[in-house]
Amino acid sequence: MNVKPSQNPRISTRLLQFKTAPTTPTTSSPWNTRLRELANQSLFTEALSVYREMLRFGALPNAFTFPFALKSCAALSLPFVGSQLHCHVIRSGCDPEPFVITSLISMYCKCALIDSARKVFDENTQSMKLSVCYNALLSGYVLNLRYCDAFLLFGKMRELGVEINAVTMLGLIPACAGPGYFWLGTFMHCCCVKSGLVVDLSVANCLVTMYMKCGSVDYGRRLFNEIPEKGLITWNAMISGYAQNGLASHVLEIYREMKTCGVFPDAVTFVGVLSSVAHLGARSVGCEVEQQIAANVDPLETFLLPSIKCWSWTIQH
């Protein structure tokens, strides 16, 4: 398994210290802990280097090893390394483990090998009963624009009585976010209401975003009004949605409402608001937003630059 060594000197030094400790571990637990730390810090190349060293030192990978190694392959889009890891999974006897199955499905999906992901799903009888495996494949189908397959799998999931949860809906609802899929979006909304999942804030936010992307602004606003405790993401969904639908005055109205409720805006909020003030020529609001950006937003938020330039050009002309 060929993975380039880390170019980060601090991580490389740490790895060297780990390997050259007086008693380099030959049990899997210390290696698994290090793998988890690196994967959770998004240091995926380093995580795969640790996995390779683990094998060199004779430690045997187990069901706690593979999810982090596979996550690293997926993040780096390394399908060949991922398929090698799949062989290691089978050889170690970990292939029936639910979280290993899910990690394999997610890895193949993120590497655009959706048929391989489906094969993993179909070949493990355990996966047919578990929401987590269905959810991984559903999200993979949507990620790879295989919407028909996603909804067929969702239908099978309902038919077999497999539990449908918030993760299921969060994976499927984005597939309905287009002008031609409004009817499908309302069907998913009905499913969420029937299953009680509409009370989950993440699901509600996803539905609002879907309605706005479908151009069904009134449906989005109605659902927004029904959400009892709105988070920043909820407000941003409405602001971005109004901006995308060219409703600049509505953006400023809901931005003022957001401020009245004491919710502090972020970079996503500012993009929607700046595009609208540029359209309306609302100089005072634009200057206020510009001051907030200067005071509170990380200068590395480079996606704000086009909106700021557009606003600056507007007030100069």
C-alpha cells in the first residue's frame, strides 16, 4: 500500500517518536487511538502512514482500525488503496461488522465507485437490516447524482420496515432540490411529518433549503415560521434562498428580523445580504455589514471577496 509520507515535520516527528518508543506496540489499541486522532484532525495522509507502519510492526488491524483508515482513503480519493484495505478487511474477518460495512460503502461512494458500494451492501446480509448501511448508500447515490436509485432504495427500506431516521432524510432531501422535483420534495416533507422527524432542526433546515432551491419560496417561508427555535443555519437558509430567487427586499427584511432575535450573522449570512444590498443600493445596510465583516470575519473567508467587491463597485457608481 503506497502512501506518501507526511510533509508536516511536526506530525512526522510525532510519528517517529511513536515508532521508536522503547516498546513499540504490537497490539492494535495504541495504533487505533493514533489513527482515530489523525483522522479526526483531517490528517488523512498521516493516518494512512500510521496504518502502514502498524502492519510493518506486526499489529493486527481490527474492526476499530478500518473505519478510520477507510475514511482517510475516501477523503483523499484513493480508490486503489481503498480496495487494498477492503482485501485486508476480508482477510481479517471484519467484513460482517456494521461500522466496517458502512465505512466501505462510504469510501466507494466518495471515490465514485458506486457499483462497488452497492456490491458491498448486497453481499452482507447484515446490511439489509441496518439503517446506518442504507443511509451510507443513499447518501452515496445522491452524491453521485443517481437519484432514481436512491429513491428505489428508500422504497425498499420502507417496505422492509428498516428504521428511517434524520440521517436518512438529510441524505435524500437534497436530491429534491430542483425546480422539476418539487412534488418529490413535498412527498419527503410528508414522510418527515408522518415519522415525526420534522421536529429535528437539521431536517427542518434541509427542507427549507430544498423549498427555496425549488423556487417554492412561500412553502419555505411557511415552514420557517413553524420552526419554534431557529438556529443560525435556519436564518441563513432563508437569506440565501431569498437571494437566490432574486428577492432582495425580502433578504433585508429577514436580516433585520434575525438581528432583532439576537442571532449573530456569519460569513454565509453576509454573502446573501451583500448581494441584495448591491442590487437595491441600500448603502446604510451595506456599510453596516462591511463594518461587521471587518470586525468579526476571518480574513481567510475568501468566498466573501466577490460579494464585497460587488458592493464596493455599487457604492462607487
